[in-house]
Amino acid sequence: MSDLSPPADREPQYLFVCVSKPVDSPPEITLSAKEVHAQHVVFLKDLFDRGLLFGSGPQQDQGGERYGGAVVILQNVATMEEARKIALDEPNVRQGLRAMEVFAWRRVWFGG
């Protein structure tokens, strides 16, 4: 079995996987679904522009069937606390429409 430690010249990298799922009883809000989605897109673009977005998208199988929740993966974030603060600012979460869980993920390097 090979050693999965990062090369000596490379610090371990942690990404933060933020998984949101619809809440059981969402509150009544004044914004339309289209408006909340537009805010969500602005939120993701801002993360990208700041170098914090590794990727995002729905959980779905290869046939396109959605299951579970939606995922935002953060990079260049120093702590779990900072990742949670960012995740809780996602518009669907702020509006109480979705619940967010944040998981730290240690990226393992295989070569280069």
C-alpha cells in the first residue's frame, strides 16, 4: 500500500463540503423561487470571484435523477467556523428554505 501523505513540500489541504437539503416545513417568504435562485447564483459567483468555490451542483445520478441535496464545495477557507459562516449565508438557507450541513474533507494527493 502506498503512503497517502502529502509530499513534504505540500501542506495538507482541507476543503469544506456544504450539503443543503429542503426543510420539512419551510416558512412563508416574500420572495419568489426565481428571486431566491437569482440570489443563489449571485452568491456562487461571489464565492468563485473570491477564489472560494471549488465546485457546486445538485446530487444526482448519471441518468439525471436528483436525490439528496445540493452541494457547494469551498476551498481556500481556513477553518470549519469560517466555512459554516459562509454556508449559512447561502440565500436558501438564510430564507429558512434549506438546512445546511458542513463537512471538512482532507484532500489526499496522488503524485504531482
